[in-house]
Amino acid sequence: MERSNRQRLAAEEGARAIADVERHAIEVRKNMARLRELREAKEVADATRRASLPAPAPKKRTTKLPR
């Protein structure tokens, strides 16, 4: 009788553990999707900002080359 009780408790605890792991995995995937959206929006904003800026002027040479 005690053995069956332990097995029942272990099965219930295992089911709770699996549910907890699945819930955590869902939360991680949601967070990853949120961060991906933020990163992609930032990349688009950077690309449009970079496209609107004029091209940088070429730098002048400051040191003389050896002969």
C-alpha cells in the first residue's frame, strides 16, 4: 500500500515538473520573440538613418609616406 502511494506521489510530482518545464519553455520562446522584434526594428531604424545621412568625406592623409 505504501509503495503504491509513493508511486502515485512520484507520478504527480513528475507531471507537475513536466508542466513547469513546458511553461518555462513557453515563457523563454515568448521573450525570444519579443527581443527578436526589438532587434529587427532597431536594425530597420539604423538602416533608414544610415541611408538618410550623406556619405562621409574621404579622410586626408596626415603622415608622409617614406621614400
